[in-house]
Amino acid sequence: MATGSLGAACASVKLYANVLLCAAPTVLFGLDQGLIGASMFTMSPEMHLSSWQEGLVMGVAYITGALGGLFCGKLLDYSGRRFTVILAVLLFGGGALACCISTSADLLVLGRIVMGAGGGIAQVAAPILLAEIAPAAHRGAITSLGEVSEGLGVVWGAVVGWYYCEMDGGWRYMFGVGVVAPGAILLTLLSLFVVESPRWLRAKGRSEEAVRMLRRIGHPEVEYFERLSKEPLPAEDEASWVELICKSSKSRVFFVCAGVAFWSQACGTEVVIYYSPELMELPTVKQSTLATIYLGLVQVACTMIGCLCFDNVGRRACLLAGTVGILLSHICTFLGYFLKNEVRPKPKPKPNPNPRPKPKPKPQPKPKPKPNRLTLALALPLTRRSTSSGSSASSSPSRSPSPRSPSSCAQSPSRCASVPRPPRSCSASPAWSWGSAWPSSSPTMARPRGAARSSR
């Protein structure tokens, strides 16, 4: 009795260990979401990235992830679920290693492209492998473990980003410790312990191998699968893209499934996690990065609640409840960001305890008044009738005579010829005033009225 219970416990451990390993590849995508926002604080100054280059580094992984998830269907059918999951982990780890050692923006974008392709393939292949291995009674909860592992990846990536966000070149350590090392460990475990999908093995005509594999991991439905494997395979019900889109019996199911998958990604929950350090705008980088950790913990808690409700409440009810929750969360995010930037008053700047003395303004010279036209017209005739020597002698007798006075010219005519004549202007020639004496030193001046004529 004890031996049987121990064997059943060991079988359950093997089964759920495989389940957890199959759900683990999605943790890498969560790691990228958790640390890419924190890595920009040190990556952008070191790589001299502009704003559009930062957006390209973040968003190109989503573009290639969508393309990888779209075209991995043929690879899943041809090579198997296990090989596809291992390839996705290998691509994701290789792209993270390229980002870690990149020295230019081109190599960094190339590494992000490879990471996005691996993440997109893992997002499609891992849930399919989980659903085909999980027992039917717990298939809903086990399939949602991929989302739980993604939330744990967000938390782990945010913790790594919080630790290295203020270190020089910290973004390289984030990609190395946060993505490359877990990717290498996960790749080793997947290669050694994870089994292939029994449904894919039966579709390829390898039913006996599928039964042995299910017995090895202690699957509870091995007897049912063994009976099912003895029956002939049903006819393949494949359809082309034209039939899926245009045929009325299948197009409705296709558009519903494609719409749910599209809007679950286009609603922007991952984008909020990507830009959460910048949206918070807290005083320090570590505080902004710490907000991402709280977001990851909330995501993990809500996903685990959903795991417990999938098999009891139903898939559709959980989908509708999650949609309403996403809508309310986006409304709260908008209101919080709006209130933070518009309503709350900005803090006043603190006064400087040691202010510098302000320099005293230099006194500006007063502008000289400009003479008007009437003043110039009255002063011009008087200026012509006066001489520099007479005005100098009458106003200041102690001053030396002008270089071109008549007395000096009589003494040395050569000196007068060499001295240039001053310009005839109002500012150069002294003006005669009514209160001054009439100059009599110049023989060429006109005689004033009333003066006596000299006798001949």
C-alpha cells in the first residue's frame, strides 16, 4: 500500500515537473518586460540613443514576436512541439547575448529582433505543449501557468533592473544575469527532461512511443490514450487561409479567436509595464524601478486567482471579467497621470542657503541732447563772422593763441601754411554771443556800427 502511494506521488512529481518546465519558456518574455524599462536609464546615455531609437529598441521585439508567432505553425507541425520550444529559448538567449556584448545601436537592434522572434515562438509553442500534456481535469489551470511564469519573469527582471540601474554599464549586467543565465539553465533542463507532445506523436504514427512517454511521467490518462491509439486516425480536417476567412462555418470561429488574441496584446498592458519607470517619475531611479516589481507581483497574484477559476467558473466568464479589469486599470492609469501633471501644484523651489551677491549695475551715461534745426540756423551766421583767435582771446586771455591766428601768421608765414585749416562747423568754431566783446584783433573783420573812421 505504501509502495503504491509512493509510486503515485513520484509519478505526480514527474508529471508536474514536466508541466512546469513546459510553462517556463514564457518566463523569458517576462524577464524582458521587467528589465527593459530599467535598462534604458544606463543604456541610452552610453549608446547615445535618441528618443526614436529608444522606442525602436523597445518595440522591435514586439514586431518580430508577432511575425514569429504567425509563421511558427508549420514548424510546430513539422518538427514537433518540444523542438520548437527549445529553438525559441535558444533564439531568445542568443539575442540577449548579442545585446549584452553590443557596441553599437545596430547590433543592439539586431539582438532585440532575434529576442522578439524567440519570444513570439515561445508564446505560441509553450501553451500548445502544455495543453497537450496536461490532464483534462486541470487543463485550464495548467495552461494558464504560462501567464504565471511570465508574471514571475516580470518580477525577477524588475529586481535585476533595480539592483543594476545605477551602475555604470548596468544594462549589460541586466541582460547577462537576467536573461542569458536563466536561458542557458532552462535550455539545459528542457533538453534533458521535457517529453514530446503525445498528440503530435500519434499524428505522426508513433502511438507506441507516445504511450511509453505517458507511462514514464505517470500521466493519469495513459489507459485512455492507449485505447485511443489502437483506433485509426481521423481524417485530417485542414483548411487554407481563404477557407478560414471566407467560409461561413469556420470564419466566425477564426475571427473570434484571432480577435481575442489580438486585443489581449493590443490593449497595452505590456506597454504599461515597459514604460512603468518613466510613467511613475519618482525622485530616484531605484524608486521608479521598484514600481515595476509591484506591478509584477500584482500580475502574478491576479493570474493565480484566474488559474483557480478557469476550471470552476468557466473560460468565458473569466475572459469577460479580465476585460473589464483591463478597462478599469487603463482608466485609473490615465486619471492618475492626468492628476499628477495637471491638478497637483508644482513644488516651489527651495531657497539657496548661500546666495551669491548680485552685481551692482553700472551707471549709464546720460545721453546728450541733440540740437534742433532752429538752434543750428541761428548759430551758423554768427559762427562765420567770428574767428578762433578772437573768441579765444576774449574768453580766456591766458590761453595760447590759435595756430592760425593773424599774429602768428605774420611772424612765421610758413608755419601758417603748414597748419591745416580747422573745419568750418558749429562744433569746431566758437560762436559769438551777445555778452562778449567784439573781436578787434583781426584786420579783416567788419567795422561795427558807430565806430569812428580813422583819418586818412
